[in-house]
Amino acid sequence: MTKEEKHLWYDFLKDYPVRFIRQKIIDGYIVDFYCAKAKLVIELDGSQHSEEEHAQKDSLRDTELSKYDIRVIRIPNYKIWDSFNSVCRHIDYIVHQSLSQLS
């Protein structure tokens, strides 16, 4: 795991009330974090993901995962350091939103 992934995992997702798992393989893709109950993937993206080649691969991957009704949220690595509490609130909001839509 990257230092950003470790920070998000150990300081938020590991003890989050809705279970997340790390490094889950879904249809041949390894996702950073996955919540089966909310059908949610969280990807932390380094600066290389803004390059055209990476952006295209990310888009294809997100489209493939959406075929399983999985929502993907992408968070730039710098936000983990610049606004961690805001990132956590955003994830919490998305999880609750997803759970209410699925029930």
C-alpha cells in the first residue's frame, strides 16, 4: 500500500462501521478499497492518473466495474494530506447514500 492508502486505511476505513477490504480483485482489476455492502470502490490516485494514458485506462476500468453496479470514487493522493477530514466525510456521505439507494 502507498503511504496515502495506509493513512486512509489505518486512520479511517479499518474501523469504519461498514466493512471495507483492501486490495480486492474484481474482474481482474485490483481495487484499492472495496465495500461490498455499499457496492463502492475507492481509488486513491497519484498525479500520473491525470495523464491521458492513465485517464483512459481508469475510465475503461470504471466502466467495467459499473457493469457490476459498483460505483467508483477517485480521490487524488494530495487530498489525503491536504483535507483528510473532508475526504472521510465525503466517503461517509457516499457510503450512506449508496446504502439508502440499495435498500
